[in-house]
Amino acid sequence: MKHQLTVAVNNQAIAVERFLRVARHRGFRLTQLELQGHEELFHVKMTVDSDKPIYLLTSQLNKLVEVQSVDLHTLQQAI
Amino acid sequence: MTGAQLVIDMLVKQGVSSVFGYPGGAIMPIYDALYGAPLKHYLTRHEQGAGFAAVGYARSTGKLGVCFATSGPGATNLVTALADAMMDSVPLLAITGQVPTAAIGSDAFQEVDVLGMSLSCTKHSFMVERGEDLAEVLQQAMHIAQSGRPGPVLVDIPKDIQQAQVPVTAWQSEVYQPTPLSSFELDKANALLAQAKKPVAYVGGGVHSADAQAELMAFLQRTQMPAVSTLKALGSVRPEYAYDLGMLGMHGGQAANLAVQECDLLVCIGARFDDRVTGNLAKFAANAKVIHLDIDPAEVGKRKPAAASLIADLKVSLPLLQGELAPAPWRAHISALAEQHAWRYDYPGDKVYAPYLLNRLSRLMPDTGVVCCDVGQHQMWVAQHMRFSHPSNHLSSGGAGTMGFGLPAAIGAQVARPEDMVITVSGDGSIMMNIQELATIRRNNLPVKIVILDNQRLGMVRQWQQLFFDGRYSETNLSDNPDFVQLAAVFGIPGQTITRANEVDGAVDALLASTGPYILHACIDDKENVWPLVPPGAANHEMLTQLQQQN
């Protein structure tokens, strides 16, 4: 199932690498990515595809120090 | 103050008294600042040894472990220890030197993208880009490593920043702000506890991380609920507790596994339903509802759904669980299971029986002693046959299962707790993985005791080859091992070899009576296996046992 997320992370290149790594490692295939840099934050809109429940990804992303917020747009899959 | 001086100054001011490391080109300014500083540095003989010594220091005390390494290979050699600390939630600070800022990205000598490399094996990591950021980065690193669910944090510092004058900023106390405990979930949990007829407490490493042994024991004493432990939790449940069933899982005790399979309520206390614990997940505690207590919300529902979840420090959440006394028939059944499946040490034959040796060692060693393990059969025998009064007294590489962990971890534990006896139990395979650290023991006159259970095999792999690979013993024969007692003697460490059962008692006494380091080399039967065993894909009640195999 595909899910769209908007992730706000600190404006550091490593922060983006860090959460993309988590998505890949936890079994969520990236199908779309849009990144916009603002003064202090990157706003990243991403679409991922996986058979796994999306909370297995959002719960891991929320733990990352640089991630400020994770918004899920396919709410029916969230808990 | 230079960046290098600031690193040392901040560590000292935060109460760090010991660090483990290995110098090299890109971290030379930090080693220069260390010269004469009130911070004791222990030179290991490999960066992996430094990493594991820092892990041993942290796990035996609950304090932050600190290690240093240089750029490139120095940092890559730390990776295994970082991964180990990540899997086992150990508070660790790794400081690595990096090539000068201007050289980064030019494939400079000893340059590796350490920040990129750190992503999968740290809780968080930094590369310091400006001298003015250094103080804040170090402060954050120490806070992140120790707060919430602990873990390893790496700080990579380019050489020019170590050499530059940097501003010193005042330490800003950071207070960990946990999410408030949900009263809705707490009510659900207490209702489940009240309804349960056959509850079991499934205790994990979180109890040690939260320093919550007292709170755990208060809960158990109130409820008299049977308790099973993960490898990392061993020692959390006090050994005198009447319903302590020891370790569960692949090599867990039969009573522990059967109790979990039969229970109707599983109270998971700082554990994560690891695959070595659950066996076939779909069949694990299949009739049980789960109350999950953990500080990390990502663990709840990751492997098994929870009917109620308490996301909080266990010190906070455990006292809030109400204490209904577990029903008497269930407790009587548990006692009968424990008696029926108690370990036996009446081993026939005259070879050294490792479980007997370890059990005797456990009964005779001081209660305050620390046992470190490597990974393999001996590690499971330690978990099965030794008892611990506190989880900081049993250091075993759990999630990562790293061979080579034991000897350097024992060094870290001995440095941290110089008054306590530290024993490392290893196998003839594992000990060779970080054998160079015998030099660190010698250099620092550390009285670490070493027990090698030598079956001249990579025993656990051999056991699986016997059981699941048609006896095709591919690359597990180590009959060309060196003479371990002679090897230790080269490092000034005395010891002895034993080969017969009637030598065990005297050898254990000699080990315990030794005032300095000592090596006990015990030759055991190469065909000895670890029982019981839950085969891959099976449920935990489908254990293979020694009795079945003999028949």
C-alpha cells in the first residue's frame, strides 16, 4: 500500500540521509520524493510503498533527533 | 581553549573518569590534550577492544561509556561495538578524529565518511562543522546517549577543529521530557491484570536501563507472578524470588517457555519480542493478551500487538500497576513445572561438563562479581546455569551476538568496578576474536579471570550443522587452536588446563583464589550441545531436549 508522508527535519543534509535510510531499512520503498529547504527546516514530501503497516515507519521516524514532525496523509492506515 | 582541550574538559566536568581508545593521526590533538589531564585513558590494542571496553564499563555501572578512535580505519574498527551498543541500548559516546575540514571529500589519507557510516549503528551522530558548535554538540551527544532509551552516539571531529580556539559555553542542563503516561492505557492494563488467571511477567533489558530492579521486585512480590527473563534481563529478577523461571526463548528453560505458552496475560516489561525469544511469533503466547511497558513507543506493536501499552520510564510505570495476587492454582502449576524441569548436573562420564563447572563457579563466586560472556554455546550455558543478583553483573552481547565481546567488556567492567571480581567466560572460537586485549590486561594489571570452554569447535555452529545441516561440518573444526595457557603465559597471566571432571572443583577454587588475572582452560566434549533448543520456525513449546536426543 502507498502512503504519503510529510516530514519536517532540521536543515542538515545528514538528516535527510538518516530518515531515508530508516525508510529503506524498515521495508518501505520510496516512490516519490520532494524536498524543499527553508531557513531552519527541510520539508520533505514522500510517498512510500510497503505491505507493512505504516506505523512501523512513522514510529521509527519520530524517534530521530532531527525529525521535528511526521504527518501521514493516508490516515486510514495510521494508529 | 582548543577544541581538543574542550573535549577533555567537558568529559572531566561531566564526571567521566575513564576512557578507552587508540590514538592516530587525526585524533592526535585530543590525545595531546589528554596528556596529564585528570582523565584515565586505557589504551586497548584494537579500536574494537576500546569500543567493547566502553560498553562493558557502561553496562556494569549504568554510566556513560566513552571511547576514542582516529579517522578511517580507527573509526571503522569501532563500528561493531557501536552496532552492539545500538542493539542492546547501551549509553556510549564515541569520539572520532576526522581529517581536516578542507580535506574532507578529497579521499584524503585515512578519510572515511564516518558520519554516513554511523547512520545504521548509532542512536544519533554528529560531525562538527564549526568550532563554535563543538560544546553544544558534545553536550547534546552525552544527553542523547543517556536519555530515554539509551544508545550509542558518535561525534566526529575534524582535526582543524580540534586545534582551533573554540568558545566555551556553559553547560545547559537538559531534562528528558517523557510523554505523560496515558491514564486510559493504565486503566486498561490494571483491568487486564485483575482479570488474568495465568499471568506471566516477561522481563527485558529495559529494567537495567531504567535502574528499576527495586520497582520490578516490588511488583513481583505483590503479585507473586511467575517471571521469565530475556538474556539481557538476567539478574533483574532476584535469584531468591520463588517464581523466577530464568531465561525464555530458543535456549530458555522448559518451565519458562511452557509458562509463557500457557499464560493468558503477558506483562512485557522493557523487552521487545526478539525473534530469539519468541520462536514462531504466531505461536508465541498465542492465548495471551499483552501489556507492554517500554520507554520506546516504537517497540509497542512492532512484533506483537499490545492490549494495553504504558510508554514511560519503568521506574514510573511499574509502581502504577496494581498488584492482584496471581491465582494459587497457577502458581502451584508453575512451581510444579519448575521442579519437573529443573537443571540437572549428574553428568555421566569423566569429561568436564561445562554446565556443572559454570554452576559451581556461580555458587562460589562473590555475589557482587561480574560475568562477561562471548557468544555461542558457552554464552547460553552461562545464561542457563549461572545466577545473578543484578543485571549489571551479567554482560552478554544480546541483540548483536558479537563474538569477541567478552574479553574487552571484562576489561571495561574491571576498570569500572576495581573492587569486584570480574570473570569472562569464553569459547575457543570467541576468545581469539579479541585476544590482543590480553596485552591491555597486562598493561594495567587488571585481575580479570578468564574461563575458556574449549571444544575445539565453533560449537554453536557445529551444533546446528549436526541438527539441521546433515552433519556437514563446514569450517567449524578448531582442533589446531593454540595452547591457551601458554598463550596467556606470554602475557604474564598464569593458569591451568583441565580435561577431567574430577579436576573441576579444584580448578574453580584456584581461579577464585587467584589475586591477579588467571586463565582456566577447560577442555570439554566436542559433541556437547546446548539443550533445550527451539528449532527454527518452531513454537517455544516444541523444544528439542537432551532426553529426546538420547532416546
